[in-house]
Amino acid sequence: MENIPTNTITEQAEKQLVLLKKRRSTVNFSEKSVQEEELKMLFEAARWSASSRNEQPWRFIVATKNQPEAYQKILNGINEHNRVWAHNAPVLILTFAKSNVAETSMPNNHSWHDVGLAIGNMSAQATAMDIYLHQMGGILPKEIYNTFDIPEEFEVVSAIALGYLGDEDKLDPRFEARENKERVRKPLDEFVFGTSWGEGKF
């Protein structure tokens, strides 16, 4: 059998992993605005995400601080625990999943998963642009549905605060411990298995 070379991991692949490890969910946002073309690039990354049956079930409502009325509407749909820091982000986003398949109207059981993939794409692209996003499950669905008149086939999934990283010396003291907490990840052998469940692959 032909020997498989061991140096198959390219420099570009290694750089990509370094970039992904840089991603984090900050609560410390700069006042610096995110430009329209930058936002468009982030949603272009989401647009090219994979989805079951290519349904592309994701939808987004977006507002910047330059749109104070629209921004406040989104902020009102975020719970108080998250609102205390999210209001500093220059961009707020609501994410939605289309709950049925377009062709058959049958339930799309993968729609939330696919929205997550799209946000993953967006997050990776944002990190490459030195932009940070923090996704929140702490939202007020009833407030969101009433405010935005969401069609019944769409489910609200999450909110996102997005922007550039703020200066450490301007961080609200309430959030210092949270912001500086060590990032911990489970080792591979806890979640990647070989031939038997619980038996680490690597």
C-alpha cells in the first residue's frame, strides 16, 4: 500500500484553526461602528452555509445604533440579564428558523441546526475581520413575535450582539470576572469516540 504522507495539513489549515480558537463571546464591545459593507460580508458568509435539502431556513432582523428605534425594538426582546451588557454592542440581530419545508409544508426538524450552522459561518467570518459576536438564548419570544409581527411558520431562535472588542480599561467592573474567565474546552476523547461509545478515538 502506498504510504500516505504525514504532512497533509497545510499552513492555511493550521491558520484556520488558530482563527477559530480566537473566537469568543465577549461582553465588552467598543463604540466603533460596524460598517454596512462589513455587515453584508458577514451575512454573505451565513448565506453560503450548508442546510438540509438546501432549505436555507435562516432569517435575520438586524439593527445598528444608527437606527435607534429599530435597535431598541430588538433590545426589548432580550432578557434583562443579557440586556445590561448587550446594549453596548453597535449591532443587534434576531435569528429565526423556518419551521417547515417549502415544497411539502412538512416540519423541518433540522431548521434550528441549520440556523446554527449559518451563525457558525458568520462567527468564523467575523473573527477573521476582528469582529466579535455573542449569541444569546436569553430572549423574550412573546415580545419579539408581537413587536415584529413574525409569520407563524417562523420560530425565533436567538439574539446576537455584534461589534468590535472594547478596551479592557473601559469594561464595566460587573463583567470583569466573566470577561477574563479562562476559556475551557473538553478534551477530544470526551466527545469523539472510536468503535465503542466512550472509547476515545484520538
